[in-house]
Amino acid sequence: MSKEKKILRLNMQAFDAEWHLKYAYLHLKENFSPAPWKEELMYFIIDWLSDSNEMMAQTSGSTGQPKKIRLQKKFMGASARMTLEFFGLKAGDKALLCLPVKYIAAKMMVVRAFTGKLDLYCIEPKLYPYSEWTPELDFAAMTPAQVEKLLETEEGISFLNRIRKLLMGGSVISNRLEEELQKLKTQVWHSYGMTETMTHIALRKVNGRDKSKFFIPLPGIELNRNSEGCLQITAPHLGVDDLETHDVVEFSGDGSFRVLGRKDNVINSGGVKLFPEQIEQKLSAFIPADFYIGSQPDSLLGERPMLVIESEIWQEQRIAQLQQQMRQQLDKFEIPGQIIFLKTFDRTESGKIVRKR
């Protein structure tokens, strides 16, 4: 099979909506069981080009329990135009889709391609999204886990450096990963957003001279904090009105913000509120495996942090070294009272670790 046949190009400069519908139906009805990710993509194309004014999407749980919600296509289009304008993307620019279409991040990549007449290259959404046949790309969106895997190989690093602008989202970026990203030629941004806001409503630059730890809200986005310190979002052009998240945030004087952690994960240790996400950032340089900070009951403090690592049990010398590093890097109340090793973590469909208290 030639390389050209492997490429799905959604170039609205060359083809109209009718062509795309025929192309999608052809793949679904006559292509003898296309790969599941291609089938899902085709159904989304059909749905997007239908006469309906809205479509269904699955939330990730940023504002509560995961659920199905309806999104207005006009607001999805407005979000796409906001992204196209911010990144300076124009008709004919080449973009990469390497995320599962069941989630909003991938849906919006397709919508941006249709809205901005981008040339969208679609590859199978895998943890290692390497592709040797895609050209140099103007724009791509990936999860931190995907980028981390690519950075483990020379070919993966070369692939990342062929992307002009990279958008990362879906989870926090560890300090270790952020340091590695400084070596790339690629301009990298970290996004803050959710399904209810049609992906990101704020961005921060991760590498380069203008890098920052604070997210800058995009034009038209109004942000506040509720009584619990959680972020509230209003964006009329996206159909969002006082949307309450579970993210505890801190604002700077210029209106930018940083996320301290999820209110659901807060550990109250002796009256001190600890955010596991902040402790994890400090430890990310010392633990070469997936891990998280949970909590365990403590008769004196009420709760105490607990470190859970996805690995076989380490040797005593290695554990002792980690304990010494924790004493040096963490505040008194942040030091885990126990280290637990699990062979495999429970994860959500989108790959996020399920934390257990």
C-alpha cells in the first residue's frame, strides 16, 4: 500500500462538505471494517456535517462526575476560531490529529481543520504517536504522556522538532518533562480547559524565553474564584456562564492564574491543607515511574500524605535514597508517611490515574 493511501486529508480548500460525507460513508460501508479509530473519526465527520445544531460529548470530570453533555456547534466553531487566531494558523497549514476522537481535544482538532481550512493528517491515537510519513507540521495537540514517550527516543525527538507549535493538555506537566521540553525547537504551550468550554480557555508557554507557570486567559474569557477558591468561568461566546470547576487556583495581579490542585484531592494534615499535585511536581524529578500522592488516616494529624508508585518493590537502598530526597525537597507536612508499590494503577478511559485515598 502506498504512503498516500495511509493519509486522511481533510482539506476544505480542495473538497466541499458533500465530498467529505461521501468519503466517510465509503469508508464505513465499503472499506471492509476500517480500524476502530478511523470509524470513530468518520462518524464524527458525518455528525459535524449534519444539519443538527448540536452534538454529544463526554466530560472528563473537571466540573463533577463524568457525564454526556450536548455542545452547540456554533460555540465549537467559535472556540476553533479562537485557537486558530491565537496560534496564527491559516488555510493550508498542516496539523496533526493523534488523539482519540471520543474526547473533546480530538473533536476540536477536526473542527479547527474544517473551520480554518487546515490540512489535517490523522494517525492512530497511541501512547507513542510517532509517524515517519507526515510532513513538517504547523500545529499538533498531544497529551503529556504522549510527549514524554516521544522524548524517550531519537526518532521521537526528531518528530517533535518537525512540529512548529505544539499544544499539550489533559493533565499536569511534571517538572522533569518541562525541563526536557526546553531542549526542543518546537514552541510548546500547556492548555487549561474542559469539555464544557470546548477545550482550552487559557494557555501558558512552556518553553522559550516567554515561558511561564501561569495560564493566561484567552480574549473574551472572564475568570473568578468561588467561596472555596475554585475557578469560575464565564465566556458568552462559548455559551459558558459561571461554570464552576473543582480546580483551586491562585490569581496573579495581571489576571493570569496557576492551578494549585483539585479540591477533591486536598489532604488536611494537622489543619494544613496540602495539594497532592504540588507535592507530585516536587517529586517528579526523583521518581522514574508513574506515581501519585494519596492520603492515609493518622491518629494525630487526621490525614497524612502517602506515596503510591506504579512499580515492582524497590530495593531498600533505593527507597532510602528517595526518602532522603523527600526530606530535602518537601516541607514537613508534605513528607509521605508511607510508600506503597503497585504493579498496575487503575486508569480512566482517557488514561488518567484513578487516585485512591
